[in-house]
Amino acid sequence: MGIYDREYYRGEGGGPGWFGGVSPWCNTLIIINVAAFLLMNSLGGDSPLFTDWLEASPWGIFHQGRIWQLWTATFLHDTRDIWHLVFNMLFLWFVGREMESLYGGRDFLAFYLASAGVSTLGWALLHEFGPKGGQFYHLLGASGAVMAVVTLFTLYFPRREILLFFFLRMPMWVALAIFLLLPLVRPERNVAYEAHLIGAAFAFVYKQFDLRWSRLVGGRFRRPRLRIVKPVPVENPRSRPSGTSRSGGEGLGSRPSPVTVIPEEQLDARLDEVLAKIAREGRSALTEDENRILQEASRRARSKRSDRL
């Protein structure tokens, strides 16, 4: 992830209010979901605006070209079951804030929207070409995208403990396993478990191959940006006048070390590893080299901010 996307390097996103802090996009997604739920309640969940145009269906996506349903369905929830919305938004709030803080706003939003599109598309394909048909089934809800966020969080913090259902304490990896395996034990007809599983699989691939938007756009399609560093002058000992001696700090073994210029995309990748280690083990666990990476990233961020002023 780009170091300049992170709020604590950019100096942005620190303001008060719901849209401040380190998770403005997570907060915005929750607000959009709640607003859409209230709108559906006021207009009626069976309105053609929702059932024909905004809810996802294989028929609408593949036969009527309504591709936007891959994303609009993610912001709609069943008005007859408010808990569908409540649990999705609670989980998004609990884990989404940390993922946005870790990845930065743009990468988190891109991941959430990609998860929504992939999980909905996978569900639609299974119903379009599956043995049972189901072209006229409808899908709505953020569960596929939220499951992807929960899975990504678990991959980073598998032993972080949560209170499942607010009273049962367990590590994240156990909670995730329960959510993913529950359909095999207790299937429910009105729950799109396929979207859940596809969202979780997408999160695994996303982390495994580092599919961050900032890396794909900033690293793959552009050359790494290098900083030009002025060489440190080294005094030629042969030119030293006779009779003079080195100062106490200029022994034979104290020649200045050469300056290493790290390409920005490589620095980003190293910084991601350092920040993940801090989240797992704390700042005191960093090695000297990892501390240098953190200091260099901070220095470059400050330099870029000063260039913009």
C-alpha cells in the first residue's frame, strides 16, 4: 500500500466527527447502507426500483446488461429482517476500521468494492449455469463484501479475540471457520452462502498476491520513482597535511557508509511488513533495519508534504 495513503503519514483524516479519524470510508459505507435501508422502508422493499433495477439477479446481469447490480445489491438489505443489516454493519465496523487504517482509504475502498463485485458475480454465475437454474433469484446484502473484510482481518490477526454474539470469547480464526462451515451443517434457503464463500476466497487471493490498487497502478504500470541523493564527500587521506591527525570520531573503521536508494514501490512493500509486525508484536519487536525502513518512510512522507506546500 502506498505510504502516502495512510492517514498518519499524510496528516489527513485526523479530524473529529463521523467522517474523520482513520476510517472515513468504512464509516461512509455504513452510512450508505443504513440510508438505503431507510429508503427501501419508505418506498417499499417490493418497489420495481429495487427488485428490477438495483437488486442482483442472473437474469438482470447476464440477459439485460444491468452490470451495476453487481454493486448496488451490496448496499441493499431485506427490510423484513433488520438483523441482516445490523450484523453486517457491526462486523464491518469492528474489523473494517482496522483494515482501512492498515491499508489506507483508497486501497480499502477498492478492496471492498472489488469484493462486492466478485462475490455477487460468482453467485450470479453459479445460479445462471448451475444444475438447478435459478435465473430469476435475487440477491441483496453486504454479506459477501463484509465476509471478505472479516477474512482479510483474520489473515492478519488470526489470534485476535472477539466476543461472538457479545458473550462468547474466541479467536478470529475460530469465528471465521464457524461462519464459513455453518452452511454445511445448517443450510438456510434464503441465505446466499455462495457469496460468503466467494468473498472469503477473494480476500485470501487478494492478500496472497498483494492485489492492492495502489500497487497495481503505482507499481506495475509505472516505473519506480528514484530519489537523487547527493553523494557524501569523503576526505582523501592522501591530501591531509602532514602532522595532522584524525579527530576522535574518524577512525579507520568509521568511513561513512554508502547511501542506499530504495525504489518507492520496494519501500512500500517493506513498510507493509513492518506495520503488520507492529500490529502483531508491538514497536519494541522491530529490528534495527526495520526501524530504518520506518524512519525512511516517514522522512519521505514529510518531504512530499513539504513539496506540496
